[in-house]
Amino acid sequence: MEDKTWLEKWDERYRNEDFAYGIQPNNYLQQQLLPLPPGSILFPADGEGRNSVYAAIQGWKASAFDISTEGQKKALQLAAQNQVCIDYQVGELSVLTYQKEEFDVIALIYAHFPAEIKSSIHTMLSQYLRKGGLIIFEAFSKNHLQYIARNENVGGPRDIGSLFSVDEIRSDFPDYEILELSETEVELEEGLFHNGTGSVIRFTGRKR
């Protein structure tokens, strides 16, 4: 039942006409991608596709997945509006058919998986990244709960297990050269559900 309610939550959020997190890409993703030559990129938990569509517009071969068919519908709609193609699959990562070392970049942008599986998902994803490839990561930190208490509009999970710490990221991605790893305060203005000041972990790492 837990899985069903998790899926229902996201289907309900993405079913509305408005885009839950807007149609503009995440700022950190944008900053990290701009200097890179386009290649193949994977977006786990991509929701309504704002980030994968942005990458496709920039010339990347963009792949994405999510558990929500409602998210997929919105993502493909957004891609069509921007006259780009994205490969968007629906399902759990364990049943999807990505290949080892298939991607140049994996971008985890607010990919808050349930606490009990988030580290195993990171480990699984790592095998799909080629050596020398990059992980680009931004998600709410464990200290973000204090920010939600002050302003519910900033969004984010309310259970500390689904939030991240610098130490967790270091532990989940041990075979990476750390180019950036920090906890920082950000101002978010992303659609209906990310508005206000929040605390995030940012990580960019190169696979050894």
C-alpha cells in the first residue's frame, strides 16, 4: 500500500494543468551543463520533464524516468511544445533497460526517493554512468526541515530519512572525484511547490 500511495501522490500532483515545479530548468543544473559539450544524459525521477526538456533543447540526448504516467504525459507535452525529443520511461529503475556506462551525465535534481531505497538507487545509477562521466545533484538537506517549519511553500519531504547530508552523498558515491560538495541556502522559485528559502546539498562528481 505504501508504494501505491507514493505513486498516487505524484500522479495527483502532476495531473493538474499547471506544472508543479514550473517549466524552467533548475538553476544549478543549468550552471553545470552550460560549459559541457552535449552528450547523453539521464534524469531519474524527472517528473514533468522541465530539466530533461531543457537538456534536449541544448543538444543533449536526454533520457528520463519516473514512476508517474501523469508526469510522463506532461513531459512529452513540454518536449513537443519545444520541438525536441526525450526518451521518457515509466517504472522502477530495477525494471528499466538502461545499459552499463550508457550515459555521460546523470542529473539527480530533487530526486527524493524513499529513505529505505535512496542509497541503493544511487549505487544502481552509478553503473549506468561511463568512467569520466559526471553526477550532477541538487536536493534538500536534512536541515531543510527547519526551513519548511518557517515556510511550507518552499516544499520538500517532511521526513528526515528522505533528505540528504554531505556525509551521505560522500558515502553513496565513493568512487568519484568531488568537484563540488556543499550544503547551501538557496532561493527557489520553481512552479507551485518550490517557493522560498531552502537548504540543499549540491554535488558534482566525476566517476573514476
